[in-house]
Amino acid sequence: MLEIPKGTLVYGTQLPIQSQSSLYAAKWEGSATPADLLRIAQAADRSGYFYVAVCDHIAIPED
């Protein structure tokens, strides 16, 4: 387990694109590609984000 030193602020984000919920997905996410997702994750890493989060579902039933 990674330990974060006391008093250290860390931050992360839920990656867009990989979750297509009609409740919060932006229109542009519907046409995004895996390469777009990779670029976003790499940009977060370069910007100092401590983590990126993704959904753990690999398929969502239509009904």
C-alpha cells in the first residue's frame, strides 16, 4: 500500500469517456476514442494527479 505523508494534499479524477452514463456524460464523449482516453490520462499524470479512476464495469446491459 502506498502511504501518503501526513499533511500532503493529493488529488485525482474520474476519467471521462469510459463511463457513458446519460446522467453526466458530455456529448463529445460519445465519439471519443481509446487514444483520447489515453491522452487524458497522460495529461493528468503530467499535471501531478495522484490517481485517475475508472468504472469497473466492462459491459452495461441495455435493459
